[in-house]
Amino acid sequence: MIVTKTVQVVDERDNPLEGAHLKFSGKGSTTNVNGIANIVTSASDKITISYVGKEPDYYQVGNLPLKIIMIDQVESLGEVVITSPKKNGTPKYLFPALGATALLLLLMSIGPDPKEVTL
């Protein structure tokens, strides 16, 4: 028996969910801006309703409620530890940079007149 059903998909705060996916009989539909979708299929078909960030819901079309409340999907991670490899010794660029700076200061300080140095 073919049935026509209109359902509304909302979140836990009763806000309509636009773009919720309804999949049944190899076909599909999405909800409009008011969270409403029309379904035309067999009463014995199974329907899957999904929305990003929400737990999917599964129904038989004949038992489909008029309002479907989607629950937030909660995933929790255990403790996350971020480590970085320890560097040993002095960075390889430190001594050349110090040497270039010392040379620049030495060249600029020689003589009474200011010097212009290009590296």
C-alpha cells in the first residue's frame, strides 16, 4: 500500500532542520527551510533520517511520527597528549647569526665617520 506522509524534522530545541536527508526505497528527499518533507512510498518501507552532527534515526514508514526530533551526536575523545621531539644543543643558525651581527657592529664602529654596510 502506497502512503503519502508529511513529516517535520527538528532539533532538541524544536528548531526546524533544513536539509535533513530522508532515504527510503532507493530514493531520497531533503527537508525544506521549515524542516518539512513529503514522502510517497510503501508503508512497509524503512526510512533513514540523517543530518550533520545529529544521530541518525530509523523508522518504518507506517510508524513514522509527524515530528522527528534529532538528537545531537556526542563523541568524546580520551585524553590527548601532544609532544614534540626534544632538540639537543644549540640551534645551527645561532652562531652564524651572532657572527654576522658582531661583524656588522665592528665595521660600523671603525673610524669617525658612519659607514654604510651592505650584506
